[in-house]
Amino acid sequence: MKLNHRSTFTAALLFSCLGFSRLAATPPEQIDLGNAENSGEESSMQGPTALATFAGGCFWCTESAFDNFPGVVKVVSGYSGGQTVNPTYEQVCSGTTGHLEAIQVTYDPTKVSYVTLLNVFWHEIDPTDPGGQFADRGEQYHTAIFYHNAKQKRLAEASKAELAASRKFSKPIVTEIREYKNFYAAEDYHQHYCTRHPVRYEQYRQGSGREDFVENTWGGKDKIQVVPVTEENNGVADLPAAGNPQGAMFCDPSQLSDADLKKKLTPEQYDVVRKNGTERPFANAYWDNHREGLYVDIVSGEPLFSSRDKYNSGTGWPSFTRPVDTNNIVKESDGSLGMERTEVRSKHGDSHLGHVFDDGPPAQGGLRYCINSAALKFIPKEDLVKDGYGKYEYLFEDKAK
């Protein structure tokens, strides 16, 4: 929360978030990203968890609203929605990363509904402020709800519409509802600041104007409406019906935390898909694979490429002339390494796959999708039905038929 993005303050605002973070960072404390009470709940849980991501200005304040709320397992402060990979606090404060200060909430969808979490969020912010939140000004302090699936989007839109219809505020509700793209945990000294530095936190919260606004508008936490959990309001992506493997083609990767991904993937796979790394040529799993089958995203499982479109480019990486479904591919400009290239990412997994070049076989369209094996999982043709990809069997039918 940078001082140069703020308007005139009272003396209490000398304890701004920037000042607090500097004090807390000397020396920085190494802490678990879950607070002591909720971390114990998480470690003992056997059931599923889900993610909710909110931007509400200063993440110290939004984090405090969810900490220890019934059904919440863990809350992490961080940065979301921008283009910079692993940004620092200083970079986000500059307003050039596209990220918002945000929190990511891990919750038990059998104990607390997503609608209740939305109510907690609305009770912590001024949803009519287009320039920031309270004393904190600038794009990085805008408010937003980042939905992780279609159900969360639907619930967030309905909640926003209900708030607007309530006439609680005389100004328009400007909080954005945005598709979840990414989340990077903030530095350790920002985590659970309200419990680790309670005096400084309360001075900031009071001095910024947030506390008075929340109290005057809502009347305190005990006024939050708790909506009982149902299948319709839990915020968990709808799963395909049992016994229908062809409908169960890929999972929702937004339900996986970064820690979960590190457990799911090898270090090289994680480096490629999340750090935009590049594996070694001629020393990877699929560059010389000649079996027939489907190549899917290692994170989400979404179908990407067919062996029928694979060819030997001589580069040492798997090369394809086209994707199976262009809706599962995202192309982005990449100016790294001092050259202009077109990066290829998966739509649902947001995995870095590789790059596409215009030096492919002319007869097949002239494109070369140069893809990292580490970003892929190979489904042999004979396993397509068993693994839930039966609808793609047609790709491997004899063309003479």
C-alpha cells in the first residue's frame, strides 16, 4: 500500500501498510501460510476443499475477515489477475503488473457455502469505489471476485445483483467479477498480519477509514448472513455423472493449490507449466514417441494434440501441425530471450506448453507447435475410452473408411 498512491491522511496513517511491511520485514519471519488454528483443521481434514479468490484492497484486512471463519481452512494473502509471474510487493505497488492485492481462501464446501463467503467479502469492502479502497488508491487496490468455475461465476453475479437491488448503496456497484487466472502468495511478512502485529494492524485499519465504514454500513461481523450449504451454492464445479467416463474429460485445476500442484507434478513439470521453463531437447518423454494416441494437459487433462498431427521437426521436442481443439489453446505474445515469439498455453490448465512457429509443413498449414513433453500426458489410443476420452476415438479411425 504505497504512500504515493494515497490522499491526505490522519496521523494514524503514518502506520500505513507500506510502513508496517517494512517494520515486519526486519527481519522477515518464516511462517506457514495457514494460521495456527486453521492449519490444524486443514491437516486433519479428510474431505474435499475448494478455493475462493477475492480482491478487496489491502489484503491484511480482507484476510482478517476470513481468518477463523467457520468452514475456512486456510487464507493466503497474495497477488492475482496480472501478467507478471511471481511479482514482488514493490512491483505490485508500482501499478505496472496488472495484479490486484488479493486473498485465496481454502474452504470446506461441506461446512460453508460459497454464497456465505461472498457475504463475508461484501461486508469487508466498499464495492462502489472505482479508484481503490479507502486510503489505498491505485489499480492494485481495485475490488474483484475471481471465479474458479462456472458455478462460482453464476453465484457471484447473482450476489452482486442482489446487493445492487438492495439499495444498500446509493452509488453503482463497481466490483468486477473476473475469471480466475493466477495467484501468487505474497511475502511471508504479509501473511496473517492482523494476528502477528495486532496493534499496528488496528492502527492501520482505523486510520485508513475501513473500520468506520464497515461498522457504519454493516454493523459488524455478527450481521453476516450465513447461508446453509447446498449443492447449488457450494462453489464447487459440477462433476460429470458417475458411469459417464466420456463426460469426465478434464478436472478443474483451480481446485488445486500451488502446493497440491507441486505434489502432483515432478519438479521439471512444475518448472515448465508454472515457471515457463523449457526442457532439454532430445531428452524428454515424447519427442520420439510414435504410438497413436492423444496428448492432454498434464495439469487439467484437457485434450490438446493428436499423434496424427505429430511430425519429426528435428528440433528434439514434440511438434504438431495443429491442436485437437483450438478452444483449449491460448496464444500470447512472448518477448523473452530478446526475441518475439508466440507462446502457447492451455486454456483451462493455464499451463505453459511451448511456442508456435510458422515454419511447419506447408501442406498441413505451415505451423509448428513446439511443445514441452513435461506439459503433456499421453493417452494411448487403446485407453481413450477407459480414461474418459472416448469421444476422440474418431481421430484415429482409418481414413480409408
